[in-house]
Amino acid sequence: MHSVRAARALQQLAETDPALAVLALWCRHRDVDTGLAETRGDTILYGPRFEALSLPEQVGLSAHHILHVAFRHGARAQALRDRLGGQADLALFTLAADGLINDTLLAAGYALPRPAVQASTLVAEALHRPSSVPEALTGWDAERLFLALTDGGGTGRGEAAERARAYAARQGFEGDLHPEAGPDGTGADGAADWQDRVARALAAGRQAGRGIGALGYRLGDLPETRTPWERLLRASLADALIETPRRTTARPARGWLARDASARQDRRPEPVFEPGLRRTDRRPRLAVGLDMSSSVSDAVLARFAAEIVRIAARSGAEVHLLGFDESVRVTEVLDPRRGPEQIAALRLARDGGTDFGPVLAAAADLGPAMIVVLTDLDADLPPPGRIPVLWAVPTAPARAPGYGRVILLDG
């Protein structure tokens, strides 16, 4: 049944905010026996405590949950958990998502039950980065803010995560988002559908000149169809590690055998010999360079190493780790069964400059199918070599490298 508790608030939204009025039609609104309000997939649940709020607060809270659904925060939380191997502290993801939504609504003139968490304050207090509301809304999405709070690892064990929890406790923060998918699913089709709905809704708001559609800047947390860096990495490495059979004169091709037999039977001239294909006995190699400067966190290294090890286990590739700054300081062959533990046990330097020449030369000497370098690209590059290079960077580099492919990590 449609929610009775939210009826007045939704009617008010329909009259005052064209964008949210359109998005509300794509949400399910239901009453439940306990709590305040929460989002499950594409359904918003309103509890008895919702009725105790003033009408402006009811309108603001309904708008808050409509944006949770429209921005697919539940599906994105589940996808993030899956990518991080079930280790993600999703309470911090909800805190980041709530802060971004609340800043959006407050900037549009909505009332919210107080106290309310705000992304601009969260960034300032947890990350020690002064931030205005427009800067927070245009510069962050929920995933990036969550990963910044957790030092890129998602587990929430660092100082920034502790400061974020302290801020949430002071604000009386209660998680209101469940990491599960609604009927639209967690895949690209659901994201594309909501991306289109939100774009059309905001366009209606801009035309009317009121509500969230009238905000004068682009929201960074808008739903997008994006491919996680892990998937891009797997695709790139799969292409590089596919074993290409080589021609060998030790055996004839099967097609030649058939043609030769036919020629002998018909007493025709023998066809020109065609060599067969032979697979190499050598395992494909993958060289992984890890920039050991302070700009690449241990948590990001661990995530990256875990992904590389999973790929190596499936492909059978031999993975060589090369830790470097101005020279190669660490060399290790990763065991597919304990690669993350090997990374954690290494003593990685956190000072010195960066020189890509020695590490690329050492990697090329291994004869790998591909060289992957985790770095911030904050140094000049040597001339390109024969082996393809994949640059995995935590944030967009100031300038694009002259060769190789760049994959932007989301932390």
C-alpha cells in the first residue's frame, strides 16, 4: 500500500520541486511499524517517528530518501562491498552519501531534522580539507568520499575514519540506507535508467527555476554508468596474458594433413608444407611496479595487490613485484595464495624522489607480457619500450603520460 504517513510531504514536494516530484514517482513509498525512515532498494519506508516531525522536516526527509533511491546509493553500496571483498565499512559509505544529500537539500532551501550531517563539514573535520558546500557537492561522489575517509582501503581503520565516526556521533547520525539492490538491479542498465531519469528531472527543475534543479552547479554524486577500475584492469591484463600459439615446423598443421591425404589419394602434387601451432611452455609474466612515495597509501597498495593476485591465480601468470622510488628497492614474486600478506609484510620506503627509468628497465628485463605501474605519475618518463605499460593512478595526473594506458583508481 502507498504510504499514508508521507502523503502530505509528497504532495508538498509535487507543488514546490518539479525535479523531486518526478523522481518520487519512480520510488515506492510504504509505511512500517518502527523507526523514522529508511531506504531499501527503490522503496522508502516511513515509521511512526516520521509523523512526529513538522511538515517542512517531513518534506526534507522524504526528499532525502528520494535522492537515496535516485542516486542508487543502496545498489552502489552493495557493489562497493562486492569489489572490496566484503570488507567495506558501509556505515561510513552511508555517512558520506547522507552528507552529500543533506548539503544538496540545504543548498536548495529544504528543512531537515536537526542535527544533520553535511559533507562539507565532514570533509573539513575528517580529512582536514576546508570545504564549502559547492566545493563538496561538485568535487565529491559517495564512493570517492568514502574511500578518502578509509584511506583507500574501505575498512575504516585509519585516523580519518575515526574522525568521521566522531563527527557522526556528535551529530546523532543514524544509518538509513540498506546495501541492497532494488528491482532495477546493480548493473549498468539500472544505472543508465536512473541517470536518464535524474537528468530529465533536473532539466524540469531548471526550467521551472525552483527546487534542486535550480542549483547553479553540477552535482558530483549524480548516478553514472561507470566501470570500476578492477574490471578495466582485468580486461587489460586478460588481453595481455592471453597465450598466442606460435608456428612450429616440428609438426604440420591439421588442415595441411587433410589436404596432403586428399592429394595422395587423387595422385595430385603434394601441397606446400604448412607448419602447425605450438603453445609455449613458459608461464606468462606480469611485472608490477609499486611507487613507494607517500602519495600512494598502504591501503591502496593492499587493494591493488589483492586484485593483481586474483588475476594471477586465474590466469596462471607469474607476477613480479618491483617496489621503487629513484631505484628499485623491493623485488618479490607474488604467491597467488598469499599475495596481500606478502605486500603487508614488505618494508616500503616512504621518502625519496621518483624515477621511472630503473623500474621500467628492470621490468622489461623480466620479459613480461605487460608492465603495470601503480603511481601518481609525478615524474618525467623515459622513452617508451616494446612492452605495453598500464599506469594505475590514485587520482587524475596533472598531465597525461606520453604512452601506455591510464586507469584511474577510485581512491
